[in-house]
Amino acid sequence: MSFGLTNAPATFMELMNRVFHDILDTSVIVFIDDILIYSKDKETHILNISTALQQLRKEKLYAKFTKCEFWLNEVAFLGLVVSVEGLKVDHSKIKAIVKWKAPKSIVKIRSFLGQPFVLYTDASGLGLGCVLIQREQVVAYASRQLKTHEKNYPTHDLKLATVVHAVKIWRHYLYGEKFQIKSDHKSLTYLFNQKELNKQQRRWLELLKDYDCDIQYHPRKANVVADALSRNAMIKSQGEVNTTAAMCTRGRVFNHVKAAIKSDTNLRTVQEDIKKGRTISEFTLDKEKVLKYKGRICVPETKNSDVRHRLMKEAHTTTYSVHPGSTKMYHELKKLYWWRGMKADVAKFVSQCLNCRRVKDERQRPARLLQPLPEPAWK
């Protein structure tokens, strides 16, 4: 069988299960090409070995003698040592740690045990922010907006909610490790000694007791990263649309649209017909005599498609947009503008953006799915 095929391990495993199906899990355990034959006494073991080898010969499969071991009371199998006493760890796997020289300085002890984590948290009237740091290097950032009920929290509960939020999302880092929590709310340092707590605070305290943590006061001026994350409010989408609309309709692109409509024969004809008083379905003229289709500005087609290209460039590369994907960019553009084949033009423009191709994840075709194997008849 060729190496590297997607289904190779599963196919070979299915073959071995079919070869040994009569004695599988009674005297033989198989994992791909590792075969373990076990017995309670010597007479039975001779019979089991003979049966297993005959099954291999019957299917024209052969075991290499130099790789076989016989009559062992203890054997290493799949990373464990199997014996009469049961399973135990293979000493060869932990040899490097066992022979590790005892550290004789604080630096070496820290390099062996690992540096402790430091968790910086902060909250504001807009959201929660936290940063996880180890060895003065950022491990992860996290922030989110406040939920409706959280906006009514007092300052103490809001700061504590940030700590709880952080330990929940980074439990896989912090559980079982000693770490420090830095907060600019000094009363949190007395949390574990407070006697009067409400029900919610008691629940949060019980959660924090699962962790080996120490809460320390950290001035706000020094807690700039977590503070910035907590105040990084998301702008409402309607506000973004209004801002973009105002920017585009009053900017240079809008003036180019008005001037270039004369070069588009079809749109110019529609515009002249409407001026003469004719009614054309879905097309209208606004106060500034700009042609619109279903309330959206009609973008004319020029020889070099210069106007449409400028419009897509402004929608894709400005600080208001920050290189959106083709689908998002198309949906934002079609709220304000219209032209035939807009979706295809936007997709082509985004696919040719050098920054997007350099930075964003590649969209290569993923590997094919594993194909299920048919169940053997004996199962």
C-alpha cells in the first residue's frame, strides 16, 4: 500500500480486523501493523501464536522475524508497558525528565516550571477588556460589549464580572496554574476576605476558588491595554451606513458619477426620457437630477470603468471599510449604488487586492473528506 494516502490507515486497519476477526480481542490485539498476542499459559500461547501466523499466511501477509519478539512477560505496546501487573508508563518516554539535573537557581527553576500568567482586566460603561500575559509577552486579548443587564451593574460587580469572563474563556490556560490578576479597582483585592456578599458575588467567588489566583491592585494609568479594550465600542451598523453614504454622496466619487453618465448611452437615454416626463419602471431623478434605480444611484459604464473602480476602491481600502470581503462589500455598496454586474465586478476587485491576498487566510480547496468503510459481515 502506498504511503500518504488519506484512507491508508483506515483501510489497512480494516484489513487487519478482517484477517484476525475470529481471534480478535480474545487472544490478539491489533493496531494497524502492531500485533499483540497474549495468553494465560504456555500451552495456550503456543496455540495462539500458531493460529495468528496461519491467519497471516492465509492472507499472504508476512511478519519480519527481526521485528518480532516472543515469550515476553513484559512488552512495550502503543507507548505503554504491558505485563501481568497491568499497564505502566514506558520509562524510555520519561527518561529525559528523570535524568534532568536539579535546578540550582531561580532562573533555572522558572525555565523548568514555566513563568506564571498575569491577567490584566478592566471594564467601562461600554464593555469588558482583558489581556493574558506570560513572560511579558501577550498570550491573548479579549473584549466584548456590555449586555443589557450588565449596564446596571455597580462598579465593583462590573470589575468582578470582567475577571470571571476572563477566567472562563482562558480556563485551558489558567486552571491548575498559579497566576496574578491585575485590576484598577482596589476593593477587588479584598474579595476573598469579604463577609457580606450578594448571591451573584457568591457564585462568582465559588468559581474563582477553583483557581490558584491572587488579585492585586494595578493603577489605571499602567493598565492601558485592558482599559483600551474595554472602551473599544462597536459602532452601530446604521451609523456606519449613514456616514458612508454622506461621505460618498458628497465626495469626489459622487461628482465623477454625475459627470460620467453622459458616456453611458443606456443610462443617458433613460435620464433624458424621464426629463421629458416619461415614466420608466424603477428609475427616478432626484432633486440634483441624479438618476437612481430603486432609490440607489446609477453608476455609469465608462471606457475604462474608471468610475466604478474608484467607487470600489473607496469602499474597500478606506479607514471606514478596512478591506472587507467580496460579499460584505457587495451588500454595503448595493445599499447606495447600482449597476449591472455589480456582484461579479466586486468579487473580481477583491480577488485582485494585493493586501488581502498577502494577509488574509488562503481559500484553497480543503482536503477531501474521509470515505466511510463498509462494516464487515462478521460484525
